[in-house]
Amino acid sequence: MSERSNLITLVVGSPKVGKTTYISELVKKYRKKVLIIDINSEKLYKDYPVITPEQIRTHTEGVARIINEDHKTVLSLIDRYFYNGLVVFEDATVYAMKATENPVKNLLVNYRHRNRDYIFTFHSLRRIPPFIFEMANYITLFRTAENVVESKGKIPEFPVVAKAFEAVKKSKDQYCKITVQTRP
Amino acid sequence: METHDLLQELGKETEVKTPNPEIQAEMSAPAFDPNAQPPVNEVIPEAVQGAQAPPVEPEEMPIPPKESAKLFIEMLNGISTLFLPGIFKKKLTTPKQKEILEKLEASGKDDEFLQEYSEEEQRAALKKRDLIREAIRGVPFTEEEKTFLEDPLAKVIEKHGMKTSPEVMLVIALLTVAMPRVAVLFREP
């Protein structure tokens, strides 16, 4: 099996459309260690041990989660010590600040050097800051209550995303999702 | 429209990266022990300079789960003691029984029947009053009950990583202490 590049994925959808269920499937099948920034204490993650920010340094295998409101410290420790694994940012709206003062920026710069994959979840396309859009390889679209055209200016590969968005919207399955590639 | 299977994509292997020796050393260092004493003559290295220094802020010392559990139980006990008696009185008596009990209390003659109510009505009201008094006596947790609740609650707190800062604990403690005093305001004259 050939080696792939590291991936940044955005999972977008309104609450209760199946985002966390989907991500928990991805987490189960992921081959390396996983760290979930579980700011909402999701029930589906309850069996994974909670670690302190200090323990990011020694987290070497399996799935763990962090419930800590000091995002700046957590993100800095991930950037320094988390190699070879997947980081899931649940409800990543809290990181949607200005890029210049955002610790996520460092994470996005270093992810390939540290062999990290990222999954960010958002409740709508509208809430995703452009600097995260720019770095994303894939967007998994669930149903959202918004007009995709409002975000046209910041979405790379807009026609592809818009087509997927409309297809999800038209689907009768409330858990419908489509994953599209926005960056090779 | 080309769609992709993330399960398949993320399942593929990636090139493993190794941290530089400095970070490797930090990663294999034992976990931080807040109670550890520095060895005698230890040379404390100067702060790491430049962009590589992690902006680690002083770690907050969380309250141990058992201490949190004790305080939460005390708070629950305080809230129950404050509000349950009023709720019992309100829910367990009819308006008429309440009226009878108030009049009896005002007259100071529990053992005499009031002319305007039937004997049966007054007996029922007094029976309800005894029931309420007994219920109120049973509201505060006994020491045994508190101990019984402590361990399971501490385990839940630990399992869910619920961290309570010392400031929040202080507020809870203050409220618990102040509650019996505030309770006076809720008592009927």
C-alpha cells in the first residue's frame, strides 16, 4: 500500500445530523494514535480516557480525549509533542479567530512535518474561517441550514462543494453526507 | 461529482516522523509531579529561548475528586434542607387543611376543635401535619448517607474528568454555609 500525504478534513453539519457518529467510525478505524479535543463531552466518546494537557506529551498510542478550556495551552502542547496521529477538533468554531492570533495557525503549518491528520467539525460553512478552508483537503458535508452561496468567496473548489451541498440538501436521508476533495 | 471515502483515505499509511532529540527527551521524561522535591545542587536550566519554547502556563491544581464529592454532597444537603420542607407543606396539604393548621397554630390549641370545621376535617389536617413533620425530620442527610454517596460520586467526577477550580469550590462552600441563614427568609411565620 502506497503512503499518502497527511490530511486536513472539515466535517460540516448542523447538530444531530450524524457528524460525531461518523467521526467515531473514522477514529475506530484509524491505525495510529488519536486525540479528540472533546469540548462538548460527547457521549460517543465517553469510553475513551480523558487525559490532562500535560499528558499529551506521553500519549503514545490508542485514543484519548481532552476536555480543557485552555485551548491555547492545549494547542501549543499538541504542536510540540503530538507526532504521528490524528487530532479531532470537535466544534471547532471556538478556533475561528483571526489567523494572526490563532494557535491553530501553527498546527496547520506543522502538520506534515509531524505526520498529523486533522479533522475539524463545524455547524455550518459560514463559521469556517478562510485560513482553515485554504488548508483543507476534504470537506464532508452533512445537512446545514444555510445558503452555500453566502460562503462562496472563501470556499476553494466552490462548484464542487456547492454541488455536493445541494445534493445533501435534496436528499431525504437526514444523515446524508458527501465528501469532496478541495485540495490534492 | 466525484465523492471520496474518508474511511479508506485515512486508512492508508503515512510516513512516520520522529521528533528531534530534544523533544524526544521531553516526551520520555517522567510525568510532572507537583509534590516532587528538586534534588540538592540541581542545576536549573535557563528558560528555553525563541520560537520552540512552548507557551505553557502554570498548571491549575484541581481539587481531588473525593474533596469535590464531599462538598457537592454538602451543597445538595443544604439545598434539600432549604427547599424540601416548603415543598412538602405545599404539596401534601389541601388549601383547606393548610387553613385549618394555620388557625390551630395561631390559637395554640392543638387539642381543641375549631367550631367552623368538622371534626373529621381537623383530624385529617392534623394527621397530614404529623406526616409532614416526619418527612421534614428525614430531609437532612445522615453522616452514614453522606459517606455512602461519597465514593460513587468521586468515581463519577474522576471518570468524566470534571475539574473544579478552587474558586468555584470556595463559592460552593460559602453558599453551603450561608444557606441555613438564608432559609429563614423562606420560612412561613
